[in-house]
Amino acid sequence: MAGCHLRQIVKSNALFSRILSRNIQHTSVCLTSCRTLTNHEHKQLERQCVPTDCRKIINRHSSTKSSDSENSASRRQALMYAIYGSFALGACLWFAIFLKWFKKKRLLLRGIQSMYVPEFKKLELYKYKDFVLPEFVINTLDDIEKFDTCADDIWVVSFPRSGTTWIQEIVYLINNNANTHAADCSFLDNRFPYLEFMTPGVKEIEKMQKPRFIKSHLPYSLLPTSVHEKKPKIVYIARNAKDVAVSYYYFVRLLYPVTRYDAEFKDFFELFVNDKVMYAPWSKHVQEFWENRNEDNIFFLTYEDLKRDTAGTIDRLANFFGKSLTKEQTNTIMRYCSFENMKINPTTNHSWFETYGVADFKKGDFIRKGCVGDWANHFDEHMNNKMNSMIAYRFMNSDLEFSYRGTHFVESDDKTVDSSE
């Protein structure tokens, strides 16, 4: 085998020697010529002097060197771009960190403290004047404080998940003579905008035709200065803390695209009793309005009272607004604002939340059960005792009392739960 390889090498060397000898002879002939060669003649001579096989090898070698040179230049250029990009990305990250630090310091100077609540993976919460506020409220505090209300405006205020949507529609219809056609023509959020929310925004609400219907979840102490000065009509609805906690839990799950909350109820319960949810603490929110309930422009009611005596509450509200409703109008409002109708009514069930990407209705409904006592299906003995202790301590100097039972409802497994006393 080794001898065979040796013979092949000898033959190859002999062939290369003959080719080289012939090339030298051709080259010598060419050099003897004294005249200048034309381009055409030069190419002919090149073809004669360099055999085809050799030309291919030379061309391939030249092409490879050129390609390697181009690839090397491209790699150098790509490396430089990567270096520049890394510097730019690093600068952007440092700038973002600086802006966040600067914002935090600026807020601290105003008495606003950032809160870390890991259960809300996307929702930023802040503490301001003893209340927990979401970032969108903090960003508009100046506009909120300067908002100019008028004495003819009508406000509905509540802690979240206390029956706000229900009382909004009732108040709207009372002040529009039970005209349900007007209510059908526009979403409730357009007729009754949320003051501190991003849309439509405080500045747009200021431009609305007066008198205006305005909703807010702000506590009494954080309402715009003009509200305390001009004293527009305010309806405040409160609900027992146990049912609020359950309803709030399902609400933050519904708003998963915004909150990224995916923990269990027992985890949310701890957040609620430790004042780590939006607009907390529930107790202080309710107490502030309870203590000011005797002001002429404030109508304080509870969800439980509205549920127990809807017709009577509607008539009292009409009297508060200086309206006189017929029995037929009262019945019309009751039918239109019934739980069954509002749950399927596209102007009140907030189905548009999903369109705007702020809710995931696979996780539940905005209008869920509309009952009193659902907490009994979620609380264990420890939770119930802890909530009772919290309420007893925080309301020890108050005469406000809540009902915790009073509604029959049916679970999805057809198990009927009686929560009445």
C-alpha cells in the first residue's frame, strides 16, 4: 500500500515538472517580443502560457482569498455593530434606572411611597396619605386635585367592588326620568366616566357638558378640592368587607392582563386585611364617608340595604336629587337595573374591557353573582375570625354596622346555599 502511494506521488511530480517546463518555454518566447501587447493579445498569451487546470487552481485560490477577506471585513463590521449596540442598550438601561430612581425620589418629596407587592406582578402600587393607590392615579394626582367640579355635577363614590356599577345605573336613570333608551345608546363608562382612570382622563371629563355624572373610588379626603368647596351631590355606597374581599379577588383575576395576579383566594385575603390592594384600607375609606354622612350633599347607603329594599332605596335617592318618580318609573328602573339584566347588558357588563386588552373573561365575569353572603363559600374559620377582629378593632368607635347574610344563591354544581339568618 505504501509503494502504491509513492508511485502516485512520483507521477504527480513528473506531471507538474512537464507543465512547469512548458510554461517557462512559452514565457521565454513572450519575453523576446519587444512590442507592447494589446489586452486581447495578453489574454491569448495568458491562455497559452497557463494550462486550463492551473488557471482553475489559481482563480480558485484568488477567489478564496478575496472571499476570506470579505468575510473577515463583514465579521469585523458585525462585531463593531454588536459592541455599539451593547453600549447603547447599556446606556438605555442605566437611563431607565436613573429615571425610576428620580421618580421615586420626587414622589417621596410629595409623601408618596412605592410599595412592593409581589403577588401583583405588573401592577404598581403606592401609599399616599395612608391610602394605597395604583400608578395611574399617582400619575394624575395634580390634575385630580385641580379638577373643577360644579354644584350640579352628580358623583358616585365607593371602595371597589361595593356595587358601584349597580348604583351608577340607578342614579343615571333617576336623573333621566327612567329613560332606558338613553341608557341603551351609550356605554355606562361614557355616560358616567371614572374620574381618576386613564380613559377618558381628567382633562376630557372637564370638557364634558355640564351637569356631569362622575364616578370615583377616591376616599373622601382625596377628592378634588372643588368637591369640598362646591358640594355637588355625592352618593356613597359601602359593602361588608367579607363580600368585598371575595368580589375583589375575582376582579383582580379578571384583570389579569393588567395585574398579572394568579394566586389563590387565601393569598388575596391576606393582602386585603393587610391593606395591600388598590384604594385600601377599606375600613378608613368607609369611615371617612360615614363620618361625613350628615352633610347635605352626601347620601350614604349600603349594598345590603339596596339589595334588601331596592324600591324604597330608589325612592329615597329620587328625593335626595329632588326628583319625583311614579311607581311605574321605579319599577322600570328596578327591572332595567336587575342583576339578571345588567349581567347581559353590553352597556353595563364591561365586555369592552376584553376589547381593550385589560380583562380576560375566561377567568370570570365583571358582574359575577350580585348577592350577599358569598364570603361563606370562601372563608375558613381562621379567615372569618381574622376579619371579624379587624373590623371590630377598626370600628370600635363607630356605630356603623353591616349585614353579612341575607341572599339565597345557587352554585354552579347546583348546590343551593342559604346564607340568610
